[in-house]
Amino acid sequence: MNGVFPPTPAQEVESIRVRLAECGVAPDQIAKLVSERPLELIRKQLDWLPYRRAKKPAALIVAAIERDFEAPAELMDGSSGSSLIGSL
């Protein structure tokens, strides 16, 4: 992001592609994910990945995106089950 204007859709897709590649996701899998899944879902799962303590980040992030995993437990309010993500 350039600090003044929000990223263009192309910049957003490229940013997500880079983040997925950094997790070790294969290029063909990245192409499939960004073409078949909403970018917001992918971004959300990428943001949550550090809280999942993945031994195999590529496999976990693909599964999390494909199955729309819930937020990690430590990001959930134990009393109501609601997400604390907005308060981070």
C-alpha cells in the first residue's frame, strides 16, 4: 500500500500471491486459490496463520482457505465464542 490510496485489485492479488508463496504454496495451487476463493477469505487465513503454529504452513494454509477454518482459539473470546480479531 502506498499510504495514500488503497491498493488496486491487481496489487491486492499480487500481495496475496507473494504471501502464499512465502508460506511455501506451489504456484499452481496459488493460481487456483486466488481464482476460486474470495481474497478476503485468503487474507484472513494468512493473517491467522501465525497463531496456528503450523509445522507445514503450506499444507495448513491451503486447507484453511479451502475449508474456511474458524479463527484460532486464542483469538476467540472464551465466554461468548466471538472473535477478538477486531480488538487486535
